[in-house]
Amino acid sequence: MQLISSPLQGFTDYRFRNLHQKYFGGIDVYYAPYIKVQSDLVIKNSYKNDILPENNSVYELIPQLMTKDKYEFVHIAKYTKSLGYKEVNWNLGCPYPMVAKRGMGSGLIKNAELVNEILEFAYSKLDISISIKMRLGYEDVSESFELMKVLNKYPLSSIGIHARLGNQMYKGSVNIQTFNELIKNTHHNIMYNGDINSYDNFLRIKEEMPSVSSFMLGRGIISDPFLARKIKNNSDTLPSNYLELFSEFHSELLSQYSEQLSGDKHIIIKMNSFWEYFKELFPQQEAKKHVKKIKKSKLLSDYNTSVNDLLSTNK
Ligand SMILES: Cc1cc2nc3c(=O)[nH]c(=O)nc-3n(C[C@H](O)[C@H](O)[C@H](O)COP(=O)(O)O)c2cc1C
């Protein structure tokens, strides 16, 4: 069984990925959040930095690109290849209206003809494996069944399927029945994605898809960074030193963002976006007031005090 870290733009950057592997483990492959180009085919430094080999220490990293233009596709894929990557993943899942309404991300699923054109061009120009990350459609599941007929023509290395429609964004329930129907229509290597957010939930989902052996964990490894390790260990228990591990992980993450960002405000905003998820690791009633104080901190000194208070009340 393979566990994959599903990319989250703004969260699973190289800092998070490196530290996640160092402190928690359990993930076999990390997918990097998408890279886009500007209109002049320029790749911004922030995207470049995220996948530079010298910044990344995880066992396996696969970069992702987002485009609906065959020249951009080839340009970004060649760049990733020049860095030594053997595979690039194509984002056909992003649901944000600014992306999908422009026919990219999940907005491309219903345009099987264009996907075909891009893949045909890409395979003629590139010497790198290509994988896909998609949804069940943007508005209707029939879109993914049509798209699969096209995808079946190409030697893709895998297809990750987030079992929702694009217009659901990240809400509503995943549609496992349709996921199972869809994968009957392909021999590609399939990775399941969507709502694996606890050990029990993983077991339930896995049972419903006996032929699937690769699972992508997105938000679940931020709200419970130990989740992949629990799944690999076949046990829902946290390690006895989980607070120490989380505390060291948190300190290193904070210190790396403090180097990257300037001013308490920006650092705290960044860390608080993680706390929207990390708070799930502290369900105890008395933890709530500390989490509230963390979120309200204006100065890093207050932020640190509140994090320490939280971690010491949970000992
Ligand atoms: C804030 C955020 C950013 C995301 N960024 C990406 C991305 O860059 N590329 C991608 O393929 N999916 C992205 N996703 C989707 C996740 O990888 C994943 O498919 C989705 O959250 C469902 O899986 P989960 O329920 O395990 O989180 C993002 C999701 C969120 C919530």
C-alpha cells in the first residue's frame, strides 16, 4: 500500500514536507502544489524554490503543473525534468472559480478534446512520466467518464481521483460509488483521494475499494500529522511522545517561516492558517481556550506563550 501526500497550495510547501517526513513519516510520495507560468512563460521564483532539489529532503517528490496550454505544459515539464524529476503531475482538480471558469483545473475535465490535444503534444515533446490529478467532473460525473476514454489512450503513470465534483469545492460528501464505477473503465494505476481524515475513516474507505492500493491524504495530514504513520502501523494510537514530536516540528516550522517572512503579523497569519487544522489534534475542552489565544496573538511572544500553554496542558 502506498500513501501519498496530496498537495495543498499554501500549506504543503517544502518546509512542511521536509519537517513532516522528519517528525511524523508514513508518507511514501509527496506531491508538490501546482506550478503555473506567467503569460511570458516565466516561472515565478516562489514556485521554483518549492521544488529545487536543494530545498527538498523527502524520499520522493513529484512536481505538479497547472495549465490549459500545450506550450506551457511542455515548458514547465521540461523545467522539472531539468531539475532531475522523473514525473510531473497535471492538475485537473482545482475547483476555484478563477481557475475552473477559465477552463483550467477541474474546469478542464469537461474538455476531453483539449486534454487529448495537450497530452498528444506533450508525449511527442517530452521524455518524462506524466500523471493526472482530477475530480469526478466539474458539474456532472459524466464528464470524468468521457475524459477517461481519452486518458486511456496514454501511458500515464497514475491518476489520482478526488471523489468530488469541482463545484462542490471541498464540501459535501465524497462519491465513492461513482469513483468505483469510474475506475472500472480504466487500467491505469488509480490513487483514491478525498476525506481520509482519521484512521477509522481510512479503514472504512479502503474497505469500499478493494482494488485500490494507493491513497492520497490532503488536509488529513495537517489536522493529524501522525495520520499516515498510524495507517502504516495499523493502529490508531498516537506515539507516547507525540507532544514532544509535535512541539519540535512546530518550533522548526515557525523558525523557518520566521526566516522567510518579515514581521510578527505575517508570521502569525501563516502559522494560524496551520492552526485551523492543527487544532484538531487537541480536541480536549481545556485546549480550546489556548487555541483561541494562539489565534488572537498579535505578537510572536504572545503566540509562543499560548502555544507553550497549550502543549503543557496536554501533557
Ligand atoms: C487550501 C488547499 C489547497 C490545495 N492545493 C492543491 C494543489 O495545489 N494541487 C492539487 O492537486 N490539489 C490541491 N488541493 C486539493 C487537495 O490536494 C485534495 O485533493 C483535497 O483537499 C481533497 O483531499 P482531502 O479531503 O484529503 O483534503 C488543495 C486543497 C486545499 C484545501
